[in-house]
Amino acid sequence: MKVCKFGGSSLADAAQINKVIDIVLADPSRRIVVVSAPGKRNGSDTKVTDLLIALAKAALSGANVDREYGAVVERYASIAQDLRLGDQITREIEDDLKGRIADKSKLTEDEFMDLMKAAGEDNNAKLIAAAFTARGRKARYASPRDTGMVLMGEHGDAQLDPESYKTLTRAFSNFEGIVIYPGFFGYTKEGKVATFPRGGSDITGSILAAAVCADVYENFTDVDSVYPADPRLVPEVKDGEGIKTMTYREMRELAYAGFGVFNDDAVIPAVKARIPINIRNTNHPSAPGTMIQQTRRSVPGTIVGVASESGFVNIIIDKYLMNREIGFGRKVLTILEEEGIGYEHMPTGIDSLCVMVKDKFMPTEVEKRVVNRIKKELKPDSVSVVHDLDVLMMVGEGTRYAVGMLAKVSKALADAGVSVMMFSQGASEVSSMAAVRTQDREKAVRAIYHAFFE
Ligand code: ASP
């Protein structure tokens, strides 16, 4: 059985929804269909979730909500009309929205916000089930409440209560036909609606894939595949080949360095259950997409992609005979911990140590305090802070056994005139990391891409 998730751009209007129905009906193993709220139809459009947030805010401020309410209803009404579903479904959506707004007085602001945000996926799932029926194929809406999608933690940033797996598995044992399931939200133990972080329909899909032990979790979006470099930095990447397969570890390393196709946190449930994840394109369903799985055959010396991320700061500490001073590294990390700073990378030499941290953790006053504490508590020969660094990650299972990997990377960067501020072929063995100056990022990513993919 396959669990498929369709994002907002795949469900933005009637034509997109018809494509989704065609895709689902083309493969009888596509049985659980997780849907987002309608997304943007074009660059200047607004997602239904954002319209609902505006509606919730207007309601909370006590203002007249007619305009915001009308904008939400209008989106669904036009989809329903273009799909020839009749007026009934729009009336039901209107009643649903009015009911939610009326519940405002019983809820805290956060609870109310989640109740409103969830309306996007919930009503879309009902509408899409009706669209299947209108095309003469039965599909049933399933509710997160009835199936036991119990969430905990903060509203707007909730997580699954792990106990839910049992109930979800039970709810989907021996079910018939096609189920349309709204993404993005569930219920607290107290019965209140709670949402995952934005983009959370991916999380719902991944949870259901794990709960039913799906053969594959198909995540339909609007790209043919994951590209080996960010097309915004390297536009020519689109003329080449997308990534056919990658491992979970490769995905994690690429996603860490800002590989934007999807959020790796979202797929943790599927990864833990070792469900293969297939990223596919709703607008080009014959493309096989990118398959992300536990293992793959890799060629030594190749990479699957190069990712980059901005906003790093390097703290460089030198001290003669540092390697003999037991506990030095721990003391540095303790200072960072006490200042609430997480660290990203820490390459060390015998007498020097670098700690790379995100610059958002190091506003000027924090930086001053950290440097003073390092000076006072660790008595180094020198401590300096380098700003405006970006990280490049060259990711591939094939880097592990490769001879000359480092030479290839440094030649590419040297030829492009990029100076490497730090390099580490890390413990993970699936990636090498280079830090470059922010102004060199684009040049560096292009150079690596051309060195490995041409
Ligand atoms: N509709 C929600 C959002 O816009 C969740 C999702 O699309 O995954 O964030």
C-alpha cells in the first residue's frame, strides 16, 4: 500500500485536484491520500492557510471579519464550482467556518488559531472526497479525531504523541477503498485541535506511512525530482539530471544545509520505520522522482548533491599544548552551553580548536561575553571570531571510500578563486564540509556542481 501526500500547490484549483484524482486512480495501491489546504495558484496568490490566519487574527481583534471570511469561502466556492460539485459542499464549509469562529470564546488564543488553521486541510479533504465521488469513484474522508491522531506540545508546533501509532495502526487495519485524510493537524488529549508547524501535512503523511507500514510514502510536490544543487544558485542544474536515489543519511545532510525541497524533520517517522520516500511531481506524474531509502549503490568519489547554508560564525581558539590539557574542549562547550549557544561543527587541531555556531546565537553582547569568558577561564594564546561564513556540504555515500575527493573539491574552489576558510571530512563519512566567505557562496556552489556533475 502507498501513502500519498499532496501539497498545497497540487491542490490549488480544480484542474490541479483533477490531476491528483487521476494520479490516485492510476495506481490501486494508492490508498491513503493526505492533503494540504489549497495553496497558491500563482506567484501573487495567497495560501488558504494564510487566509485563515488573517481571518483568525481579525476575529481575535474583535474586528468585522466579513472580508477575511469571504476570501476563504471564495477559494473553496470557486474550486467546488469548477469541479461541478454543487452548492452543498460550499454551504457545509461555510457552516464549518462559522462554527469554528463561534468557538472563539471557549478557547485560548493559541487554541483558536490552531482550530482556524486546521480548517484549511479539513475542509479540503472533505471537498476532495466529494470530487472523487463526482467522478464516480468512491473515496472516504477520514478524520484525525476518529483515527486517533493525538498531538502534544505547543499549539502551532505540536508533535505526535507516540502512543498514537497504536491507535492509527488499528484505525487503518482492514480499511476499504481510498481514504482522504487532512494533513497538518490532530487533537490534544483534551480534545482540542492542535497543528504541527507550518508545512506539517508532510508530517501527517509520514506518520501515516509509518503507522500502516506503507510500501512507499509518495510526497507529491511541484518539482520533477530533488536537484543536486539549489537551482536558485545554479540555474543550469535544471538542464541536468535530478537525483534518482539517495539515502536517508544523504537527505539529512543535504536538508541540514538548507536543501529546500522538504523539511527533513517532517519525514522522521517514515525514516524511523524505514519506509522509502518518493518525491514526485503532480504536474509530471510519469517522472519517477527521487527515491529516498535506507541504502543505495554508490560510486566512490561521487556526490549526490552540494548544499549550502548562510549565517555562520567561527570562534577560533589557539593555545600551545592544547592537546595535553584534559577537559579543554569540554570547558569551551560548557561556556557555550551556559550562554545558550548550540554548536554546528568543531574541527580541532593539536593546538587549535574552531567552533562554528549560527550567527543568530551570537549577537554582539553575547559574543563579547563568550570571548571574555574564554580568555578568563581557558587562558588561550589567542581567541578570535570570524563572521560572515557560509557552509558548503558535499554529500554522498560515495565520498566515504573516495581517493582524491579533497583534491577535487579544493581544485574546483581554487579555480573559481574561492578561498576555503575551513574544511572537514567529518565523522559522518557521508559528507565533507567547507566554510567559505558569504560573498563566495554562489561561486563556490557552482564550482562544486560543475566539478562533480559535468
Ligand atoms: N497548509 C499548511 C501550511 O500552509 C500545512 C501544509 O500545507 O503542509 O503550512
